[in-house]
Amino acid sequence: MSNVIPFNRDRAFLLPPDLKAWLREDDVAHFVVAAVERVPLGAFRVMERAGGKPPHHPRLLLALLIYGYSNGIFSSRRIERAIHRDIGVRFVAANLHPDHDTIAVFPRGNKAAFLKVGLLARESGLLRVGTVSIDGTKIDANASKIRSARYDRANDLRARLTADIAALTAQAEAADAARRGRCGRPPTPPDDAPPPARPGNLTDPDSALMRRSGAHEFRQADNAQAVMCADGAQPILATAITASPTDAASFAASILATETTIGLPQVDAVKSRSQLRNSLSLREWSDV
């Protein structure tokens, strides 16, 4: 890539002569730098610029963010300040100083590159997860709550519409009786009907009425779930979206979502997916 700012971590500086000399041999910065160098350039999404200052190399930005996250630094402004104050961050940044806007924008289109480094860390045994926490937050759906209707009321509306349609169909069939017969049997209603009071939204059926707590109003929303390692840098291991107002309903699915990222948790004798399913014993398994 010829249109990026070149960098060289082996270049000697006045103070200190070599930043590596100030880092412990087991500092995670060495792994981050080596791992990021193995990420192919095709995994990055780089914005092409017609002119102006060339962008920073995507591998440098990836290494900078991963090293910051692994040390509990998540704010783009804090990472920018750490480049001037932290020896490890300065080494990873090759003594360059990307601004906080550049740091904040980079992760949005480069999640695949982060995953590649995470998988490499897992394979090498460096990435170990301790206590895992799951929590959710309500995200407003692209629908209005006034478009929600209870199932029993929707059934009443459906019955009225069915009657109107039947009357119109009968009128049409009577007019065409000489030329054609009936157009087939009416549809058979589903056997497993939802409870009469269950609401459903006509604009976004996948969302539901829910609220964050007893102090908040009901809104048409989705429940976003995140599985996070509660130790160390607190990386997010898996995410999910559910229409259930409670977090417990998506617990099993959230745990299984880690199978493709960090792997299923090994708790006591739980060693396989089937054993995990049996150990959780949740009624929501029919939806997983």
C-alpha cells in the first residue's frame, strides 16, 4: 500500500534509544504487533482519499486499538493521550500520533480484522476468559407502539375482514357461477394460536413492547444482548438481538453464540454443546 504513512518500529529514538528496551519481554504489545502483521490487507476496509494527507496504515491502527482495549483503554481520546504517555502504546503506534477521530472511525468497518487477531490469540493460548457476564439493553425498534395490537383484538379485526372478504367472494362467485366453480377451500387457521392478550406490532413483528425498568415508559423495542468477559479488558464475546423483554429468555442462545468466537464455557463436567443444553434446562430451548 503506497498511499499510507510509512512506519518503522525499529527506528532508534533519542530518548530512549529503543522503546523495546523499556518493555518487558512478556508484554502483550509484542504479541499484538506480531499478530496484526499476520492479518492480510484484504481483511481491512480502508477509505480511499482523492487527496490530502495519506491515512495511517490499517495494521498500525488495529494494533493500537487492540493493545488499548487489552489494557482497559476504550475511549478514542484516552488512546490518543496514551500515545504520548504510555511507553507500550507509543511503541505499538511506532511513535506516530493518530488523532481520536481516526481511532474512533477505524473499528466501524474493520470488525473482521479484530476477529482474526482474537482467533489467533485463542489458538495460541494467550486469550483466556474468566468470569463471563451477560446483560442487555433496549433498542428502539423502527416501529411505533401505537401500531401494536393485542392478539385477541387482532383476531376480531381478522374475523371482520374475513367476513367482508367472504361476502365479496360470494358475490363474485355468484356472478361467475356459470363459468367457473369455487376458487378452492378457505385457509385453515394455525393450530398453535398465541395467547389472546399477546401483543404484536403491524410494522415490525419482530419487536415488542418493553421498558428498561419500572421507572421508564413502554416503547416498541428490541432487547440487545452482549456476552462479556468480566475480567481484564472485558472483551465482548458474542451479541444477540431478542424480542423478549427479559434477559433470561435469551440466556441459552447467548451462551451458545460464544461457540463461534471464544468457544463454549467449560463448567464442571459440561464439555459439549449437548451437555450444555441439558445443563441449562431452559424452556426457551425450542427457540434456539
